[in-house]
Amino acid sequence: MKWYWQLYSLLLLLLGFGQMIRKLISDTGGFSSRYAAALVAVIIVLALVAKSKELHLGKVWMWKSLFLILGIGSVAMALFGFYLGFTGVYFPASLLCGAAIVLMPALQELYVYSYESPDIWALAHNNQIKSDAASGTPY
């Protein structure tokens, strides 16, 4: 993994766990509000590491689904941030727009990992077929 992706991964983890700590200290929000940012940051970093090492991690549909969910979520964050900015609520608006911007490189890498890396997923499929053949499991 290149140095700038390592720094980006560290930034994602710091932001995710920083949000979790902020929510825990202020005792606000529910379970997803407290822990979702840290969990998403860890999952994105796992995808970045797997992509850099050209490893298949889980199933391809899982990463395609994550890309779609995060893409829709980022657009929603940015739009809601713009709405809040126009209504005069500047701090939450800047946090939402900033988070959407910070997620853009991760979304690009998730797209490449899930949609434009057929060699990684073909290898995973071939290994599954070999494993099934060795165990006697029918296709």
C-alpha cells in the first residue's frame, strides 16, 4: 500500500473513531450514531488493504453493495449539508460536506475494487471451484 493510501486510511480511522469517542463522551445518539462511523472506516480500510494486495475479501456483491450504499449516503450527506448551509446552520453543514468529500477517494477505490478488478474476483471464483472439486461438493 502506497504511503498516501496509508495516510488516508489513518485519516479515515481517526475520523471514524473520533466521531465515536465524541458521541460516547457527550452521551448523545443511539447505537448506530455512535458506532457506525468507526465501523464504516474499518470496513473501508479493509477494502483498501485488500485492493492494494489484490486479494479477494468476501464476495464481490458485498463490495458492490457497499459502494452503492456509501455513494448514495455521500450524495445525501452533501445535499443535506448544502440545505443546512443555506438555512444558516453552518457547523453541521460543514461537517456533512466535509465527510462527503473525505469519502470520495474511498468510493473511487471501492468502485475499482468491486467493478473493475475482474482478475481478483475470477481468481476467487476459480479457487472456490477447486475447493468444491476437492471436497466432492457438486457445483
